[in-house]
Amino acid sequence: MNPESVRYSFGGDEHLFAEVSESMSLEAFFRGMAITRALEEAALPGVLDICLANASFQVRFNPDLIAPETLLETVRQLEDRATAERRLETRIIEIPVLYNDPWTHETLMRFRDRHQDPESTDLEYAARINGHADVQAFIDAHSGSPWFVSMVGFVAGLPFMYQMVERERQIQVPKYLRPRTDTPKLTLGHGGCFGCIYSVRGAGGYQMFGVTPAPIYDPEQRLAYLADSMVFFRSGDIVQFKPIDRAAYDQAVAEVEAGTFQLRIRPVTFDLDAFIQDSQGCKQRLQEVLNDD
């Protein structure tokens, strides 16, 4: 089957937007990654920034150095020549999560008038509409499979994550009817088919499931795993959530404050074809890599 045509449009005088697919899939992400890498390698004068997203990408350019139509034609040529990469050298990261924590619970209770089901919590609502028997069964499903980071942005350091299970098993939860004006820092959120971690405190509309003690954005780069960049996540990362209790959370927070906190991070090769053919086997291999000491 031939891939669907990429749709292009201009945003103002300095941006070219490309929609690789109308729906998110790992196939769409890998195709977008191949085109943007080819564009990076072309090193066109006037191209200022290339931003890859879930199933799209955007190019910022200087129209005084490269004409918009010239850029569009070049990207179309690269699209025809680019071969979607099927293997990715990346890393798998274990992220500890205190599900059903007191801080997101207090926040969600303040904003029940903006929620689809004011009589339940976000976790209870998500469990019910996804067919799980109770909150614990939902947490087991949420933390029981890895997640693929398909883009980083919206606010500094915030990762959007795609659940690596068969499409019919993916967690689907709508956003709040109206956005909140407050979301605790490092909240684990979910909207549509995407999970995220709120890197900073602020407004938000995703359902809230818990918090992680692990900083993922720090301009001061105080922890070892942030030494190379104040933004921890990058597209292509694979995340495995690990449920923890309050005692473990408090200990991790103390380690963060002391500057000794560490994340379990392992290099891994992700094979898209192997995942498509056997997602359960791929998940098991990823977990074996993560737990290999």
C-alpha cells in the first residue's frame, strides 16, 4: 500500500506545515522523521528550524534567503526520495509514578465543573470509559506497556507519548470540557490517545492520573541525566512507567533536592517491523533491556 500524500500549507511568511497523516501511527511518525532528517542533511540556506511532531512537521525559514515555493518544491522532492527508517537507535527510560496522588486529586476536585463526569475522579472516569473493572485495573493497563515519545513541545520539555499496544487496546480519554487554569508540575496527563507529562505547573486540559518525582525540564541542569540538555525527552524515546507508593515518592523527591536522583535509562534498538508483527514480544524485549543490570 502506498503511503498517503503529505499535505502542505504555509503559515504566514516564515513557516511551512506538512501533515503526514490525518491519524497518528508509528508508521506516520517514522515517515515524518525520514523526511525531516533528509531536509536536515540538505542544509538549505534559509531554513532556520525543523520541528517534527506526532504525524506532521513544520519548517521555519527566512523568505529573504529561500523563496517559499522553492522550499516547498525541495521538500516534495525529498519526500519522494526519503525512505522511512524502520529501525531506530534510541533509549528506554523508566519513569516512576505515584498514581492517584493527593496533589492532582485536590486539583481535579477544584475543577469538576469543567469535567465530563463531575461525580467521579479522572482515574475513575478513564477506567470506566475504557472498560476496566476499577482504577487499579486501569493503572495496570496504563503502566503495563511502554510508550513512544512522538514529539516534545507545547511548553518547554513536555513529551507527547503514544501507547505501544494494538490500536484497539489504546487508552482513549477526552480532554476536559473546558481547560483548567492549574495543573501540578510533573503531572501524568492523558487526552485523546496521547499521554504526556506536564513539565511545569500551569493550565491544562488533559485528564490527570498521577505525578512523577523525576524532573524532565530544568534550566539549571542540576541532575546528572539533565547534564547534556535542560530538556530531558527527545522524539523516539521509549518510556516505561513504574507505579510507586508515597514512601518511594517522598524518598525520590528528597534525592532530587539532594541532587542524587537517577533514572533508569538504557540504550535500545527499536524495530518498527518487529513491533508491528509481534507487539507483545517487542514489549517483553524492551522490558528485558530495561531490567538488564
